[in-house]
Amino acid sequence: MRSVVIPTDPAKRTMSLSTLINTFGNGLFMTIEVIYFTLIVGLSPTKVALALSIAGGVALSVSVPAGHISDRFGPRDIAALAMILEGLLMFALLSVHTYLPFLLVNIGMGILGNISQTMRMATIAKLGEGEERVAIRAYQRAITNFGISLGTVFAGIALAVNTPLGYQLMLAGDAVTFILAGVVFRKMPYMEPTVERGEPISFQALRDKRFVAATALNAINSLHFVLQSVAIPLWVVRETTAPRWWVSVIMMVNTIAVMLFQVAASKGSGPIFAGAKLYRRASLAIAIACILYSTSHGVSAITASALLVLASAVHVYGELIGSAGSWSIGFGLADEKHQGQYQGVWSLSWGLGGTLGPAFVTLMAITLGQEGWFIMAGIFLINGILMHKLVTRSWISTPA
């Protein structure tokens, strides 16, 4: 039992501890950042949102170069350095009082965060093969949800106190966790580069049409994460009679399910064809969830609340197996020699979904209403079928 909760392998245990420390800090920061810089510092919400969007867009541009660097120099030291530097920038954020420094610091933090995440994925690719890789990634995701949830609870103290000092202590705490996470990650075993430093720079992953197409499809699939953070809260509050606090219940269903079941959901997903089947099944589940979300409109509060929880349960089932399928595809389609580069490209799918997704899901769910939910259901369903056919190369008949 203990080996399920705490990995016995020293490298996996070290990586998990670094992830826990880092994501605890993320939970502190995510909860209070916008509130602090709008209410305490005095920046407008529009400017804060714009700065975060710009930072996210710029950060995407370093994913592929970071992958190149990982293949040539090994991921461990670069990941550790990126986290430590991000912590120092977080300390710098404490002295920011105007828009331009806020923008520049967030761009810097976004770039460093993207680099460290790409290095982490490259590290996972080197820690195992097939299903073992997916299992490691699944465990890291469960730890991530636990760490963010824990950080969110502690950030509630700052929200309750609601003083500049309270918020600043949370920011400083996040800065410390970045540095600690980097120091811990540095204790990972050194992983040899897979590309000689003298070899010419190649863009093999970007020239791999099948992999790029899979990345684009995965970007569409990643929109369902944006549904949870943007569309569903707005839908519950504006379009249903369910109580506002029911949003927290829905989020709790997702968070607890991921922590408890993500590792179990990844079993059997190592072979790439198995991952493709899970991905297709997940797309169907998410499509059904979209239809269930839409039916919560125009009914009584009790009925709406029940439908929303049911939709959330179906949604998180799709999320669990879909994540496992996505990791299987992302690792399995990649060339082993250039795993860092390929994981850098694959990370673009999550970044693009997070950058472009909020406007799209808001248009679908809020502007178009129930019709929009049905459109999204169709998009997710078709996307899963296309990914399965792309991975299995069976456009006429599909393996069972």
C-alpha cells in the first residue's frame, strides 16, 4: 500500500517531492494573484488578463527550443535552474507596482515555467518505457492536484485576512517553493543527452507530420480543461438555478477523482494503440458530459444540481482515461532520440488550448447556450475518432 502512495524508486520519489513542493506554491499563487494585483496593487482586471495572455503566448515559443536543449544537455540541471530562477522572479514580483514590470516579470516566469515543464516531461520519457512512462506521468498529475488543492487551502488564509502583507506572504511562499523544488529536482540522477552537441540542430518533431497532426488534435481535446475552469462556473451561475456554491462541489468531484483514480485509470495504456482507444472512449464521454451540462438549463434547482454532478462525473471519467491516452500517444509517437524535442512540441497542444480556449468555450457555452454545448459535443466526438484513426493508421477499418 505504501508503495502505491509513495514511490519506492528513489528517482521517482525525488521527482514527486519536487512536484508536490512546486504545485503547493502554484496553489498559493493561482488563488491570490489576480486579486492581489487588482485590489491591492491597483492594476485593472483587463490589464492583468492581457499581461497573463501575452506571457502565456510568449512562453509557448520556447517549448521546442527547450526540447532541443534537453536532448543535447540532459534535462535535470536545466529544469532545476529554471525553477530556481522562477523563484527569484517571483520575489521580484513583490516589488511590482506598475503594469510594464508586471508584464515583463510574468513573461519571464512563463518562459521559465515552460522550460521546466518541458524538462520534466523529457525526464519522464527517460525514466521508463511504454506503460511505465504513462504511470509516472499519471502519478505526477495526482500529486499536482493534491499540491494545488493544499496550496489553495492555505491561500484562503490570505483571502480571509485580506491585507497587503497577507497576500505578499503567499507570494513569498510561492517563491520559496520554486527554489526548494529546483534544489530537490537537482538530486535526480543525471540523464545522459541523447543528441551529440556537435550535431546540427534539427526540427525533426516539427517535420513529423503525423506527430504535428496529433498535437493539433490534442489541442482541441485540451479545451475540455478550459470548460472546467471557465465555461462551467459561468454556466452554473448564469444559466442554471443551481446554487452558486455548487460550482465548488463540481470542482471538488473533479479534484478528488483525479487524486484517487488517475494512476489506476492509466493502467493498460502503455501500448500506443491502447492509448488511442482510451482517447477515443474519453472523447465520447466528454461529448456525453457536454450534452448533460446543457440539460441543466431550464429545470428546477434540485434537478439542475443533480444533472451537473452527473455531468461532472462523466466528464472526469473522460478526463482520466483521456489524459492517459494522450500521454501514451505523446510518448509513443515520439522518436526516442529526440524525446525532449517531441515533448516540447506536444506541450504546445496544452498551451494553445489554454490560450485560445477561454474565448471559444465562452462563445459556445454562454453566447450560444444549449446549442453551443451540442456543437462542442460533436467537436469532441469527431476529434477522438480522428485521433484514433491517425494513430492506428487505419482510415478504412479500425483495429478493435
